[in-house]
Amino acid sequence: MSILKVARMGHPVLRQRAREVDATTVRTPAFQKLIDDMIETMVEYEGIGLAAPQVHEGVRLFVAGISGKGDDLKVVPFINPVITPVGEELVEDWEGCLSIPDIRGKVPRAQEIKVKAFDRHAKRVEISARAFTARVIQHETDHLDGVLFFDRMKSFETLTFLDEFSKYWNRSHRTVPEE
């Protein structure tokens, strides 16, 4: 397995719609290696998700940490995902991105979703997700459509560098930092 180079904001691959992957391609050793390399890269950079365009591959694939039993986190590949919001509830919360290092901002997302995708064996799966897991899946699916989290923000007032996020925002989720 290999650690892959992560594309940063400004690279054209991050703004292009990724192409769908057919089942025969999913089963190839090269595609399976891509999945494994993406998982290793995500873990190396302490991410919770990573989309193929972020590693310079224009295919509809992402990997994400999904809550398992107890506190276990299982990293799962999603191929050709299609998201359907459940209900109309939107929640605004903090997001960051490996392609936009050291920046955070509040992004509105559906609180609950259903996602249909292929797994790494090209079998159709359907997963229901809520809260943080739903946010991760939506964020990574956006990458497959050439959308960055900045594009979803209502305003840039919460846009912050990670150092300032830790000092002023993360402790009590204040909307205005105290002087």
C-alpha cells in the first residue's frame, strides 16, 4: 500500500465531476489497490473521509470512517454513491478538509440521509446515516461533484484557521469570540 499525494484547493481535479465506475472495474486489482491506498492515506493524514478526486483520481469513489458497534470506527468505501436526504432538517456544524488544510468553517447539511452505493465487491448497499456520519458522507460525495465545503457555507463569518478554531471556537462553540 502507498500514501497518496492529496490535491489541494486550486487544483482543477477538485472542481470536476468524477466519472462513474462500472462493476468490472471495481473488481480489478488496480481499483482494489486504490481503495486500500486511499484508506492508508486517510489514516496517515488523520482524516475521517477521502474522495478519489482528492488523490488525483476522477472516479466516483470515497472512503469514510463509519461508526460501528460501540466506539469502533470502520473505514468503508463508497462507489457511485447517491444520497437522498431524509426529512428537511438541516444542521450547521464545523467542517474541515484534507484538500484545504488548517481551515474550518460551519456548513449546513442534512441531519439524516440514505445513501446507495456499491461496496468494494461491487455489491449494492444502502446505508442510513445521521448526524456526523451523514455529514461526512455528504462532504465526500460533494467532492465527487467538484464541490468544496466553502461552496456550501451560508457566509464566511465562521471561516477560521485551525489555530484560531482551537482558541476561540472549539471550546464552547461561541458564535463571536470574546476579546
